Amino acid sequence: MLMMICALAACGGEPAEQTNDTGTGSETEAGTEETGDEVGDPETSDDNDDDDDETGGGMNCGNGYVEPPDESCDGDDLAGESCMTLGFVGGTLTCTESCTFNATGCSNQVCGNGTVERDEECDGNDFGGTNCVDLGFGPGLPLCTAECVIDTSTCPTFGEGESCGTLNPCPNDLNCVSGVCYDGSPGDPCGNDFQCESNDCVGNGIFEDGTCN
């Protein structure tokens, strides 16, 4: 009997110890697994660092310095270029946000600077050597409009101002008044109304010339 009781007691003790060992092992494994999950977080941080490196580079357009060959200009840095170096007469060259030239402020001509350029007929007192005679009128100089276009209103009809007489009539149907040819413009001398473009000769008499009104 005693041998049977000891055997049972001994057998009963061993399962209890195995249960405790198994429990302890399970707790340790669970803790290791949780710790492993926490260690995995830095991997996400590494991915973020890689993304930052990828977005940090690119073109330097906008830093104010021209960096060829991709940039023609950058901000106020035009690389020494101007409207004139690009083939324009004048104006202001600027730079776009994409670092390319903006020539909308450049001009092929500068009307009003006193110099005939490109397709200008005149500019101020500069007629490019052209006078009224060249334009088919009498001696004199034309006017220049604000748009740099020649105004021939001051040019006399060809022959005006030349001497005339009974044996030397005025050309181009000009009027001979006191030995000089006139076209009858306002202010010209006249002997009668028919010698004026306005048909109105003021102050004329038998021995005295009047003035076209």
C-alpha cells in the first residue's frame, strides 16, 4: 500500500511542475512577440527618411542664379542679356518663373526717342533724310506725328515759293501773287477769293494783296 501511495504522489507532482513550466514559457514568448512589434516601428521612420531624400532635390530655378543649360535666366539674373542683345531695339527684358526670357516688354522700335528706327517714317525732327521735295511737294520739311508718321500738311505744292510772271507761270496750277507762286493755303497772300482754298481772301484791294482766310 505504501508503495502505491508514493507512486501516485510522485506521479501527481510531475504534472503540476510541467503546467507551471508551460505557463512560464508561454508568458515569455508572448512578451517577446509584443517587443518584436514595437521594434518594428523604426522601420516606418526609415521609410519616411527615404521619402524626404527623394523630394529634397530638383531644379534650382528661383534661387536667383542662372545655372545653364536648363536656365536662360533666374530672377534678376539675366546672364548679361537684354532686349537689344536679343535683336530688339529697346524695352525691358524680364525672366519668367520657369527661368526663361520674357520679351513682351521689348520693342522693335521706340517712337519718341528722336531717332528713326525700323518701320518708323520719322521721329521728332528726324525724317531719315526725307524732305517735302522727296515726297513730291515744294521745298520744305514735313511734320512728324506722335505715332512717328510723316505729316505733309506743311509741305508746299511743288513750285510754291518760286518766282512767277506773265511769261513764267506757276507750275501745278499754283497762283501767282505779287511775283511768287502760292497754293492758296490759309495765310497765303491773295489777290482775290479764287486764289484761296477757302475761297475767302481777306483785306485785298486793287493795289494791295489780301490774306487767305
